[in-house]
Amino acid sequence: MKQFIAFVRKEFYHVLRDKRTLLILFGMPIAQILIFGFALSNEVKDSQILVVDYARDDASRHIIDRVEASRYFEVCKEAMSHKDILSTFQEGKIKAVLVFPADFNNDLLHNNKAKVQVITDATDINTANMITNYLTAIITDYQNDVNENLSIPYQIIPETRMLYNPQLKGAHGFVPGVMALVLMLVSVMMTAISIVKEKETGTMEILLVSPFKPILVIFAKAFPYLILSLINVSAILFLSVFALELPVKGSLVLLFAESTLFIITCLSLGIFISIKTNSQQIAMLISLMGMLLPTMMFSGFLFPIENMPYPLQVVSNIIPSKWFYIIVKSIMIKGLGIAALWKETVILIGMTMFLLIISLKSFKIRLE
């Protein structure tokens, strides 16, 4: 045990003296959580919108005021012709146009119905749909306020409720995904590179012939990255709570325990890659390309797995980050406990055991 602690201490010194390693370990997670949390949000905020008000009555003005008061839109200007609409769309300055026909208020009061036109730039389909939904919700709220004292027979008004994320904030989806992405990349890549580096420099031969057991050499080199990855988890959670306003609704102890399990899974994968490769470049390439794309494509982080073809849905089950992404979302956002997450936990444990077993069987005491 004293030898193991001494070796781990040596590895910590080695990591802390390398500025590039520290930048990858701590700079990349902080940068990614800030970029994904702020810049790459899927929310629609401050979208430029054009208003064409042919009515210029109280009803249209009240709706325009509500649109301006919303944090989702910014009325850049008002136009009075369809020619202005087309030219403004072509300039790319606006995302949508709200058109009020003449006699809008008169039709609303006397005919009990009035039409309003919403024109969006559908080159970005998702943004166009979200803008349409937001504008429809604002107009519907105004209609309900006007008709709150009226009873219309056979009218069915759907009442919607967004559980866990009523404000539709993008951080609720991005933070768990960034945690899975960062821990996967850092743990796998740094572990694989650090062990392969010993092979390239020739120091692995010295370590293998030392009194220290060879397999403990591998574990001692991976242990510092377990501790440093847990520090990364703490930094991500700190930023998510205080910068992105995403509190942890579930057990913090359970979240750290599950994160530790996922980190060990990633370290096991990094050990396996290091055993199978003899070059830092190859180890880095496999770690980056082999882990980055599957984590982003098959974890449910960016694309819903249910929308994929069935063969790809099957492939996603062997990606550890998929199960960790489900765990983090369930704990942080839904506030669930281990009773609801035992299946995902068992799957990660099984993956860890499988990777460790094949790594130990593939590990050669004698270097070729």
C-alpha cells in the first residue's frame, strides 16, 4: 500500500507540473459548460421580429405590447407593406413577422373571431416552430384575458404544463450532456495517453521489472485522473447552480457516487486503449474520435435516440455516456433516487467489469 501511495503521489506531481495537461483537465470542462450553457442554448431569446399593423387599434396594440414585454422577442421596427416584409427577410435581419389585418379589433368584438398572420423564416425549422409556438401562446393569453368573463359553449381549452423545466431552459438538457462528454473525453484520453507515453519513452519497462506489481502500476497511473475528474464534476455542478441557475434537485451524494462509477468506467476504457496501442497519437485519435462522436450522437445529448433507425438505437446501448446522461438528468432535474436508476447503474457496473476483465487479460508484463 505504501508503494501504491508513493506511485500515486508521483503521478500527481507529474500531472500538476504539466501545464498542457492541466489546461485539458480543467480548462476544457469549464469552457464547454459555459459555451453549451450560454452560447449553444436551444432557447429562443431576443429574436428580431417585424410587426405589420394594418389595424392600429387597441387590440393589436395590446398584443404588440405583450410581445415587446416578452424576453423571447425584440420588435425591431414596424412595416406597413408586404414589400418591406420580403426585403427585411432577404436581409436576414428578422426571424418572424406578425401581421394584423385591418379591422382586427372590430372583427374580434362583433364576429367573435379575428385572424392574425405569423410569418417565420423556415430556413431554420426548429427556430421557426419555437417562434410560432411562443407567438401563439402570447396571442392565446390575450384572448383568454379578454374572454375571461364570457362562456362559449362546447369550447375545449387545453391546459399545458411543462414538468421539471417550465421555462424551457436549455441548460437542463446541456449540463448533463456536457458532464458525460467531459468526463468521457478527459478520463479516457488522459489515461490512455499517460500510459502509452511510458511505453514510448521506455520507462514502462523499468516500471514492469520493479518490485511494484505491474497491474498496480496501471491502476496507480489511472487513480489521479479519478480524483481530478471528480474535481471537474464539482466545478461543473458549481457553474450549473450559480451561473446557469440549474440546481440539483436530487441527492448530491448519489450524483457523486454515480459520477465516480462513470469515471471508473471511462478509466477502464482508457486502460484498454492504452494496452492495445503503442503510440500517443493513435491513443489520442481513438480517444477523441472514438469517444467524442458516439457520445454526442448516441447518448441522447443532441439528438433523440427514439428518432434514430432501430439498428442505431441498438448501438446506442453500448455507449456508456447514454446511461450516465439518463442518470444525471434523473438526479439533477427530476430529483429521482437509486430506486429509479438501478437499471442504468447495473449496466455501468457491468460495462466497467467487462472492460477491466478484457484489459487485464490483454495486459502483457513483457513488452515486445
